[in-house]
Amino acid sequence: MVDILETKNERTLLIGGYVEDEEDFAYSMEELENLAKSCELNVVGQITQKLREISSRTYYGKGKIEEIKQYVLANDIEVVVTNDDLSTSQLKNIQEEVNCRVMDRTGLILDIFARRAKTKEAMLQVEIAQLEYLLSRLSLLSGNFNERLGLRGPGETKFELDRRKLENRISLLEKELKEMVEDRKTQRKRRNKNEIPVVALVGYTNSGKSTLMNTILEYSKNQTEEKKVYVEDMLFATLETTTRQIILDDNKKFLLTDTVGFVSHLPHQLVKAFRSTLEEITEADLILHVIDISNKNYELQLKTTEQVLKEIGVNDIPILHVYNKIDVNNIMTVGEGVFISAKDKTNIDILINKIREILFSDYRTVKMLIPYTQGSIYSYLKENAYIKSEKYTEKGIEINVELSSILYEKFKHLLK
């Protein structure tokens, strides 16, 4: 990845401007502070402005830039983070005016993703996004570009700020990423061949997707501690797509996939770089949209997630709204869906029954007579279907069994 600087506890000023919607702006500034804290920046203040017009030179008005400059001097500010994604020239001009490092919201989010990336694929995706971001800002950079932009990552190579070299590096990384994507496509084809339905967890970052995955795992017959996923109360704790097989008590099976969380103004570089990962969502049989009902801005978060789903091409896939964290805020009348607490396991049985109802609507209960000479079929159904009752007779084992359409076709010659 792109080399980084240590930004821990750097004194930071947040700045932002808005034209209309003051309520949405206030939330975006609150979110920006959380993003900055996720980078271990020491946020000491905010300066905002209602913009009559956007300055082509510095985005903010001349008087506001002077106010920012004085605040930086008076409070020993080391980093200014702007809530707005500015042009290269605007960032450069502000930097020259205030005489300290300036980064925008996109740079900040890229920084967080670089911190969280653990697997080879996630590291490749983040580095591609970082380099494409740098490509658009070459004219801003002089000397050490890391010092200017604050991008971080465990990379081993420093790149000269030359467009051709950056583009070559991106091309090389994309080729390597493509090979990983092909491997995952092969895995998906294998799943489709086995006809195991896929459920994808999506939602705003820190909405509780990974906690929910671990909770559902506890209801699975094949559950082990090793299969649980990493959970922490932070933005973008999960970047890697993780899939686990769930086997319910009636032997119905599905694959549960945890995906990267979304955030408002998610940088297009990241959406593009993570598109191969997000493809898992577009091929799911059911999407669980996890919503943090305890967050006062949950409606904005819901709309943001829906917008990203639309952007990546999610069409004609059933979406079930899962309102999480009712242990924090017991609101259960805001919309259609299931209201749960993944942490306290409240209403998880209701959620699983809803998943069962959607995924396995084609199942049917039939009577079968299995001759004793075909005991292997009985063993197979015991493992892969739900036998509701059984009786031993002179001719064989008589069972009432719930079958998928595939198993029904396979064993219909044994129907009674």
C-alpha cells in the first residue's frame, strides 16, 4: 500500500460548508468527527459555513479561510480535515493559506480502509483506490506525498509521483485482483451447483452486521467458536467478505455472507475497487439490510445503503429490513421488517423463521417408503432434509419428510 505517516493524536480541526439542508449537514459533520477519531486524530474543534456560493479557489469564503488560518495558529493545529471533497487546486490553495496539512473526507475514509485491511485482497483493493485518488491530485503533491495527504498502509514501496508509473502500478494490482476475483467466481459456481442459497448482510458501517452473523452462527448445528467473525465497536471493522454455512435444526442450509459497511459519500474509488467483493451481494438469494435503530439518523443511513445497492446493480433480490439494537432504543414501529438485538439475541428466532420462510418457500412435505435395502437414502435424508416422523414397517421405513424441489425430483420414485 501507499506509505503512511503516524497521525495518532495529531491536533485536528474539522471544517465544512453547506448550501441548504442544515440537518443533513450537521449529521455529516458528526460522522466526520467519528471518522477522524477512527484515525486516532485528536479533534479539538470545528468551523462551519453556510455557503452563499462556492469559491472556485478555496471552496469556502475568503473571510472563513482567514478564520480557519487564525484558529490553526492559535490552537497549534497539525491537520485540517474538510467534510467536502475538494478539487486539487482548492486543497492546494487552502493548504498554502493555513500552512498545515489538509485532507478531505475521501482521503480520511481511504486512510481508515488502509488501517483495517488485513487480507491480501482487501489490501489490493485499498491500494488501487489510494493510487487512483493520488492520480487526481498529482499537481497538489510535492516532496513527500504521504505527508501531504496522510494516507496510510503497510506497503513496502515508495512511488515517484509520475502518472505513468502510478497507472502501471494500478494495472498490475488490478491484474492480481482479477485473479482473486476469478477464484471467487469459481467458488460461487460451486455453490450454485450445490443449490445452497446465499444470504448477504448489508448495511451502514457499525450497524451490527458482524455481531448478527455471530449470533446466527450460534443457532447453526455446525457452529464452532473458530467460525465466528471479528467484531469491534468501530467504523469499518470489517472489510473482508466472510461466508459461513448455516445449518438449521431442520437441516435447511444457507450461506451467510458478511460484507463491508457503507457510509455517506463513500468514495467512488472505493466502490470501484471493492466492486468485485460487492458482487457477492448482487448474486445473493436474500439480502438482510441491517439498520441501527438506535442511531437518530438511521433513516439517512438506510437511504445511503439503498443508494449503494442501487449503484452496484442490486435488482430483483428480496430485501428484508432488520432493525438492530432495540436493546439501546426500543422502537419497533418505524417500518416493515424484523426488530432485533443481535447483542442480546432478542427476536433472533423470529428473524431465522423469516429467513426460512423466504428461502425455502418451494419446500414440500411428502410421504416416502424407503426399502431397507436402500438404507443409504434414509441416511442421506436424515442428514440433508427434515424428517418429521418415521415408522418402521414390513416393507421399509415410512417417513414424512420435507424436501426441496431438487430432492423431490431426485427421490420422487419413493413417494408413497
